[in-house]
Amino acid sequence: MPISIKIGRYQKVDRVAHIRSIPPCEPGTDERKLLRNLCRCLDGDEIERLLFSSLDSDLLLRDISLQVICENLADGNRSFGRRIISRLLRLVPKAKYRERESYGLCLSKIGEVCETRTRRRIQRYFLASPYSRMRQRGYKSLSAEGRRIPKHLVLRSWNSWRDPASADLLIQHFSPTFLEENRVGISEVLTHPSEVARLYIRIGQESPDVTQNLRDWDAITYCYVSAKLGRRIHKSIARKYLERNLVNERLGILLWAFAKMRFWDLLEEVRVRLPEVHTRRHNTPYSGVGI
């Protein structure tokens, strides 16, 4: 039965309390669809109230009310979206981990549909956060900007935190000249050879000799970057790298580079030696970086 509140001489249905009293329902059911559409009937104040009353206690209603709010924002109701954002931002600093994650999710979803100025406000807040999970939300939001990405926010975050995700955005969107000037610092925070490869491929577009720095760090990455840049290393050096990395789990990347360099005989040699490769690999601990 709907829950009512008395206003003067009249009884008014408290639609938020009524929705909260509806028993939980399974995904994909008619009950779930009906619940979502009941929420769509709420006015701005009611849907805001439902969101904030369910943020920490009812994730289903939180997600449904958040969806309705984003639909309203997409339809052009900007002012009430800014009010919700302000309330969420005030809650985050004092929140515990689980609550903070819930607030961060709401801000992320709203940021996807709000106008640019408001989205920038959310991004700045995320990127200034001392919590890495919140900053990750900021980097994800920035990544979705594509070529319109606000580079000043990326650079500010990089200078403040030196996060791998900010380094990734630098590699994607900043000039090869900038990347060469900051190569050492960026390399220090990268955690995987593929990330280092992308950095050197960007730099190598204008300064191909910089790739020589990879030779002593990781031969497989060096060969891969050289191949991507259309450069051919000496076959005797390639053979040496092959012998050193014959049982490396990343051998396939090295073979791809040799194919781009047209080293047919080296590839054929590997084909003949595959039984040896499998035996040695079975008895050799994995090493991600090739020497």
C-alpha cells in the first residue's frame, strides 16, 4: 500500500518512501522494469532524494535513480545535475572507502552526460584526489575526450602524482618532442614492456636514434619498436637476440618483428627448433623482459 504523508488537510503519497518499500526484484523481470519506470515518474527533487537515501544502503535503487538522473541530464535538465554534483562532492572527503566508491561511481556516470564545464569540474576533483581509485576515474573520463582532451589537466596530474595512467595519456596525446624531453621520468613509472614500446614508437617518429636506449633494457621491445618504425637491425644482432630469448614467453613478439624485417631464415630456424623451444621453456622460469 502506498505510503502517505499529511500536508495540511491533504494526504499526499510519499512516492520515494513507497518505492523504497517495494521488495527487491531480479534483473530482467517485469517487476524490475516496473520499478525503473516508477522512478522515471519522480520529479527532480524526488529522484534526488531517492538517490541520496540509497547511496549506501540500496545499490539497486542507487543505480536506477542514477540512470534516471543521467537520462534527465541528457534531455537538458542541467541545473539540477549541478546541484547533485555539489552534494556528492561535499560528501566525498568524509566518506569511508565503500561510500567513497559509491559517490565516485555517481560522479563518473553523471560526468558522462553533463555539459563540458561541469564535466571539467568533476575531472579536476578526481585528479586532485589523494586516493588513486578516484584519480583513475579522472583518467578514464579524460580518455573518453579523444582529441578534445584538456592537456593542462593531464599535465597537472602528471606533475602532481606521476601515475602510470597519466603517463599513458601523455604518450597518447602529447608531442614526440615533449615525450623525448620527459622520456626518463615517464619510463620510470611504466610497468610493462608494451607501454615502454608505445612511448618509444611515439618518440621514434621524430628521433629514431633514441630507440637505441632499449637495446640493453629489453631486446624484444627494441626489435618490436624498430620494426614498427620501419627500421631493420643487423641480422647478426637479430640472431644474438633470438638465442637469448628463444624460450621467452614473448617470443611471438620477436618473431613478428623478424617477419617485418624479412628475416626468413631466422624464422625457419625457429620452426625447426620448436621441439627444443618447448622443452627448454618447460624447464625455464618465466621472464617477462627479454635480455
